[in-house]
Amino acid sequence: MSIIIENFKKLAEEKKIQFQTKELPAPIRNKEGDTVEQKQLLFQSALRVNKTKPVGCAVIIHDAELERVNYQITYSKIGYVTDRNKLPDILTELNDLNAMRSGYYRFLVSGDGELFMRFLGITGEDVAPVMDIFIFGGRILRALLPELNKIDGIDLTPRKG
């Protein structure tokens, strides 16, 4: 396990943030075209953004003995597109939020219509900024939930499963 991963685990404990962890294989191709197995560690949690809305959240950190590694923070299952015919208008409104209000994060719609929020970054041994961006993500989502709720064609009702 890399120093970066160890530092993130330690900081999560200090901040009393509970994560379930899981190792993810991340096969890539090197410049010779051969598939090389890399490791990533998935830190999963959940956030209750209001009384009735839980949102899955995760931090994925590349696990390698490097000076800097990539990481990703996601807040998933925020909502779902209910009318594909309105997708162009939905994306326009999300782009407006992304440009003006979402800070470090970007709202995206997956192929199956799930609305999620994501941040991509690079970190070194000082993982405090990663944790700060993770924590601010919950605040940003809480602040923008009313705006998301106004977008016609998106359902923010929590789904089972």
C-alpha cells in the first residue's frame, strides 16, 4: 500500500469519516501495447443530503509508489433523467450549473440516465486537499439540490437498490 493511500486512511480516521474500502483492478496498456495491471483503492461512503435523500459517495485513488497519483471523487445516484427527449435541455442546465455554481465538481449524466457529480485530480503525499474537496462536495451538493430539483426531466427521488 502506498504512502498516499496510508495518509488518506489516517486522515479519514482523524476526521471520523467511515469508508468501506475495496481494491479495484485497473488494467491499462503500456506503450508497447501490453496490458499491465494497476491497482486503485475505492473508499465508499454515503451522505444524507437532506432528511429523505441519501447519496453514495466515493474516492478512488491510484495505489502506486509514485510521487503523485490520480484520484476521483464521485457523488452518485443524485437523480435520474426521466425523459430522454429533454436530455439536451437538461445538459444545457447542468452545463450552466457547472460553469457558475458547482465549484470543483461537474454534474454529469451517465448512459443509463443517472445524474452524478465528479471531480478528478492529482495528489501527492499531502492528502488534506483531497479530503477537503471530498467534504466540500457534500456542501456543494446540498446547496445546489434545490436548483437540480427545478430541472424538468430529472427525478431526485431516492431509488432502492
